[in-house]
Amino acid sequence: MSKTRNEVDAYLLTLSPTEQEWMNFFINYMREKHSDLEEVISFQMPTYKLGSGKQRNYIAFSPAKNHFSMHTMDFAVIDILKEKLSHPGKGKGCVNVRYTCPDERLILLEAIEAVIDRKKTLQNNCLS
């Protein structure tokens, strides 16, 4: 197990049961479906790096008292999420899902795939 993965796992132990449930749901998803992405703690959030340099992006997760947040610099995906989620919040690079809306996690999973697919498409276009 990598040092960073240990740091993420240690971070999870500091959370409330509800926060742990939500964070584990998304962290396990990323570890299973996107194990190729680098997992780090950045700004006290589990973060998955997509690329580097000027073309870099990321997906990060954070819990709050009443909601879960997903963060990314893919603002087009964030804008779409703000239309789909019931209470998305007002952050520029993040959206919120209330813990009382677990069905909306599926919307975030779709968004994760969209961010990753868009990043891969952009990288492929730059290489052509």
C-alpha cells in the first residue's frame, strides 16, 4: 500500500460515520475504476490527479456537516451538475450533494466519468 493511500485511509478515520460512508463510496469507486490515477491528499482532501502542467485537472472529494462535495477544474461538467442536482451550492469548481439525497451519488459518478473522458479526449487531441 502506498504512503499516500495510507494518508487517505488515515484521513477517513477522522470523519463522522456519515462522512466516512460517503467518502468511502467515492474513494472505493476511484480505486476500483481508476486505479491508474494518482491518489493524493491535497488541501486536506482526497484528490485524483488528471494530467500535469497547463493541461492538468483533478477530481477531489470533501465532506461537510450536511453535505458532500465533489471538486474539479472541469467547469463545463460543474455547470451541468448544477442543473441536475437538487442543491448544488454556489462554488465555481465544486458541487454539493446533501447527505439526505443519496440517489444523487449516481449523478456524481456519471460526472466523474465525464471529467475523465473529457481529459483523455483533450490529451489525445493534443497528441495528434
